[in-house]
Amino acid sequence: MDLQSRLMDFAMNGAEWVMWLLIGLSIIGFAIVIERAIFLFRSREQVGALGADVKRLLERGDLPAAQARLARSPSFEARVVGAGLAQANVGAKAVEDSMTGAMHLARLQMEKRLAFLGTLGANAPFIGLLGTVIGIVRSFHMLEQSAGTVSSGLMAEVGEALVATAIGILVALPAVAFFNAFQRVIKARLARADALGRELLTQLHTA
């Protein structure tokens, strides 16, 4: 059996499995969205209030208390600044390197599983298109067998083929939207961490 015949036999099995695959992927994506949203929500804090607390402690020269305040915070901003303050007695270069390393780790933790959303958003329409192609192939096969007679079954086959593409697009749109939203949140939080760290470390070195 040649390759064309194998592909035809594959297409004759129908595209229903493609739609179930898309539904399964969308469920996984939705679970990741909920998990990441809860994770980022629980690790948030008012950065302005945190900065004011730490700044006040540094002005009093109480570095251990400032580090303890940062350690109590669930935010990634506090982790980055805390990593820098831990190296305050070593030197400015060590402080910057420590904060840079902490930011890379924070980014990895916050971006965990987001690659799945990005991949799903980019490829779900193509998976749906595969279902459409399979459905169209089946439709042409039915049209050939019916000697060119258009039947209700043929129209249903065409409709199912188009639905596969529609489902692919519907799965991709929210995946891309949430991926971009999470990326904006992560970028903003890392920017706040960098700004807060530089401000407080400047305060530390001028105290």
C-alpha cells in the first residue's frame, strides 16, 4: 500500500478525534490559567508599602530587620531585593549580581507552564485546520461515491470540517490572551523589583 492510500485510509477515519484533542488541550490550558492566576495572586504585595517599610528600617540602620521584613513577604519583588540586601556587606557588584540571579529565578518560577499556553495558542488553529482538511477529503470521497449527488450527509461532513477550524481558533484565542496577560504581569513585577532594589540599595549605601 502506497503513502497516498495510507493517508486516504487515515482521513476516512474522520476528524472527530481532532475536536476531542482540541477540547482536551483547552481543558489543560484552562487548568494552567487557573493555577498560574492563583500562584501570582498569592505572591503579590503592595510594593509601595513594602518599600516604605524597608526604607524606614534602612534609615535606622537596622539591616537585619529590613531583611526579616523582606523574608516575611510572599512577593517575588521582596525575594529579589532580599537577595541583594544579603550581599550588602560584600560590595555593589555582588549586590547587582545577586539581584540579577534572583530575578532570573523569579522569572522562571512565574513563567512555569506558560510555554504550554503559548504553544497552544500558536498551534491550535493548525490542529483545527487538520480536522478541516480531513473532513474535506472525506467530503470529496463521498461526493465521488455518490456520482456528484449532493446529499445531506455530504453537507454535514463539510459542516463538521469547518467546525474543526472554528474550535481550533476558539481554543487559541483565550490561550494567547492569557499568555500575553501573564507575560505583562511578570514583566511589570520584575520591573518593580528592579526599581525597588536599586532605590533601597542606594539608600543603604548612602546611609
